[in-house]
Amino acid sequence: MSWSSEPSLHARAIDRATRTRVLAVKLLPRVQPVVRRFDASQFGLLTAYTYPRGTRERLEVCNDWHVWLFLFDDQADEQEEVGQRPEYLQEYVESCLKVLRGGPLRARATPLERFTRHLRERMGSLASEVWLERFTRDVEDYLYRGTLPAARHWAEGTVPELEPYIEQRSMDSAMYTALDLVEFAHEGQELPEALFQQPLVQRLRHLCARVVGLTNDLFSFEKEVLWHRNPNNFVHVLRVNQRLGLEAAIHAAIGVINADTDAFLACEEALLEQGPVDPRVLSYVEGMKAWIHGNVRWSMVTGRYSSQTSPFPELRR
């Protein structure tokens, strides 16, 4: 709670801009309940918390990507006709990846493909080819090593083993793509490959992805497990693998998250003890901390997870 988490003042503006774009490409149907749910989610506030010093133009791109992820995940996690058909989902995924790599739109491109094209064009005008290639690789890992394995578990009705699930969740959360945007959001903050590949930087990325992904599983437990019977949730995985009741599983999940957060802080300290640290690396570490803290702050106020029947009193509203 001692970490700074003042959100960017661009929150409302980027929220409106993204809303306009998703409606324009028909990624979001003009149906009042759907639009109201989108508005209640306050995705712009998440972006404002997690990239607090980003420029308006770059924050719009970051927010569009977050919305791409949330809307895609809603299809993969909640719609059985998508999430329980891995073959169909893979074809859907591959069509978007081709566009992200600069390929042309298909004659009958989906709204998600058209939205991907807009993102690709704007990212390409603001970032280097090296960064864009890194980002695209992380998108591929998110889809192939995260989303598709999760879809297979849902389709087959299997619950993942504990440790494999934690690694799957690091990918399925798409947090590595979000951490790439830490560099993108602040002009001049891209990390050269030598800095990016430093072992401690990679360790910090790994721990941050774990913390944020597993924390999200707490907030989304009711939506994913109780409403949609999706087995890909950390609390549910703990309950099944360790034969725990709900309260014990929640406490166990928080214990893992706290241990990973402690490890993150220890890793940061080790980095600082090495001597002078490049300012871009320091900015990157602060960006990861903004994600860890900002994700919780946003999750507590967004309408995405609030529910009168939530197992968590903090979300009952």
C-alpha cells in the first residue's frame, strides 16, 4: 500500500476514445446491456493506473490493447461455442496474428481482426521494429501457451495441475504483453536487448506476471468458476489439487501471491545493489510495480467483478 498509484488524468478521455473505436468496427455490439457493462468496467482507469506517466496518444493504444484482451478473453472464457472449441479458437487466433504481423485483412475479416489492424498501424508508427517483434512474440505466447491450453482444459472438463497452471496463467493473463507496453507508454523508454535480457529484469517480469495473473483469478473467481464452470482459475485449481474448502483455498492463493510479491521486492533490491542502474530499467521496474498495485486498485472499483453474490464482501455492490 506504500507504492504510489495515482492514475493518469487521461483515464476518461482514453476510455471514450476506445469506446468509439470498438463500436465503429462492431467489436462491441450496440446493445444497451453490453455497452453498459463495457462502460461500468472502466478500462481506461486500469490503463491510467498501470501506465500513470504515459502520453495521451500512447495510452489510447495501451487501452485499446487491454480492451482487445478483455473482449477476446470474454469470448474464450465465457462463450462455450468459442472457448470449448480449441480448433475454432486456434483458427481465430491465427487470423489475428497474421494481421498483427502486418498481413492483409481477409475479405471477410472479423471485427477483432479489423481492430487488430488499427492497433498494428498505430503501434508501428510509434515503436521500433525490435519492440514490435518482441510484443508480437509475447502475443503468440499468450495465445498458444495460455489461451489454447486453457480452452482444452475447459473443453475436456479437466482441472490443470497446480504448478503447470501457474505457468499457464502467466501466459493466459497476457501480462507479458502488458509489460511490453510499460516500455511503449513512455516515449524513449524502450529497453535495448542487452538491458531487457538481464537475468534480474527477466526474473522481475516473471514474478510480476505471476502476481497480477493470480491476483486476477481471485477477483474473477465468481465469474469464471461459479457462473461459467471454467476450470482455469487459481482458487479452483487449489481446491481440487489440494482438496481445500473455498476459504482455505482463498487463503492459500493469497499466500502464494504474497510470497511472489516478496520475491519481487527482493529481486528489485538485488538489482539496486548491483550498482548504478540504467534509468530505463528503473522506469521499467516502477512500471511493473504500478501494474501490481494498480491492478488491485482498479479491480476493487470496476463493475467487471462487482456482484451482490460475490464470495468477497469487498465486491458486493
